[in-house]
Amino acid sequence: MDSNPIIGRFAPTPSGPLHFGSLVTAVASYCHARSQQGKWLLRMEDVDTPRNVKGASDDILFTLEAFGFQWDAVVEYQSHQFDHYQRVLESLIERCICYACECSRRTLREANALQGPLGLIYPGFCRDKRLNKNGLSIRVNTGDCCINFVDQVYGHIQFNLSRQLGDFVVKRADGIYAYHLAVVVDDERQGINQIVRGADLLEASCLHLYLQQLLGYRQPQYLHIPLVKNALGDKLSKQTGAEALDHSCKNGLLTKALAVLGQQVDTEMEGASSTEILNVAIQNWEPDNISLPALKKT
């Protein structure tokens, strides 16, 4: 990492209220940036507009404030950046890095496409068809590229993109820009150089690194944290019925989040404010204490 100031971020999707898994990610990204005298930005990842829930963005902001978080710039919204995404996409198309694809998930299933960590591995059926892009999805040709990076928790990560992940979509057939494109463009535009997020995005980070290389963007630091799971062993999420954060239990939830992250918890701060708990957590922050027993570090 160069000598530039640390800029981290928290980027929730406004598809519902924050839950405990969201809080763990927010605490980790906040403490990791602040412990290095860095900035912490807040971005609403609302690019997938059909998933957005009315009022969810305001609810998320209210909850973060209630739990003591303070961000360093105006909140940004991906839904305001569509023109920027399109310009970047057109630059990739002009360089023949992307191509139109008419394949559906059903097409891939019927072709017995292999299953990878991010879903069905696209075999490149449409790479050389030169299809008209109107009304079709746009994919990035991964060629035979091998991406590797060092994650601050999981160590050395390496994937052959075409064999293990496949050519990936950057704009859907319904006209919605894909998360992979939006997040890479936004992180570069906002100067983000430290990314802390859940381990479910570990493989996706290889796609993001590939796009960063193609676009000449800087490579951020990556730190992926343990997934918080429910009683059934599923990732705690809105889809698995995660409950909204209870504002009446702020201190207890913050303390629990820090414990999940393997951090030192001061039991004498029961009467402290949420901001005070976070400030002490920043002072005591030890990223090396984060571990995920269910998955071996590579």
C-alpha cells in the first residue's frame, strides 16, 4: 500500500433494514479505517433498482447514526451514477473486451455448464457471435487470465477466471448495470483504497481485480470477514429472515459484533454511548484477531 491516506467504505444495499450481519461488516470497516487515521465513506448500492425498498436508505442512515457511526463525506448513491457506468462500459466494448450474450440460465443448465463458486461457469458460447447488443446482456471476456491477491484474513487467493468463474455479466439484459461493474467504478471514483466486506465476496474480488487491471485502476487492500450465520448455518441476510437491528440494544449488539470479530471487549463500558464504544474499539483494533474457523486460510 502506498502512502496515500486510507479511505474505507461501507456500502449496504437498501433492500431492507440493517441486520446483525450488516452491523459486523460496518464495525469492521469502520474500525479498520479509523485505526489507521483513515476516512470512512458511506455508499448506497442501489444499482439493482427492483430490489430497492422504499424508505430503506433513510432507515439505514438513521440506524448507523443511532449506533454511533460517523462518515466523512456526503452519502453517495449508485443510482445517480448510471451515465458514468455506461461510459466505462462503452470504453470496454470499444476495446473488444466485452460482448453481447443471448444465453439464459436455462441455456447453461441444459448445456450442463459446470457449477463454480459464483454460480454456473459461462462457457463462452456467444464470444464470437458478434450479436447486436440491444436487449442482450453484456459479458466480459476473461480469456485465460489468472488473478491472485493477498487478503488480510484469508491470505493468498488465486483463481483462473475462465475455468473457475467464467465470463461475467457487467450489464444485464434488462438494462441494469451489474454489481461487479458498479462497485469497481465507484471505488475508483471515490478513491477507495481499503475494502472490508463479507467472505461471500472473496471470489468476486478476483473479478473486480480483473476489471481494475483492464481499466487501469488502482488495486485496493482487501479484508474479508467471517459470515455471520443463523441457527441453520445459512448466511444471516434479509433472504434468510434476519431481524432488523434493535435500537434499544445498541451497546449489547456492538459488543457482540466486536466479539464475533475476535476483538477485545471492555466489559466496563455498559453505561457508555455507542460512539464511545466504537472509539475504544478503534483504539484496540487488531485485524489479525479475525478468524473464520469453518474455512482454512490459504
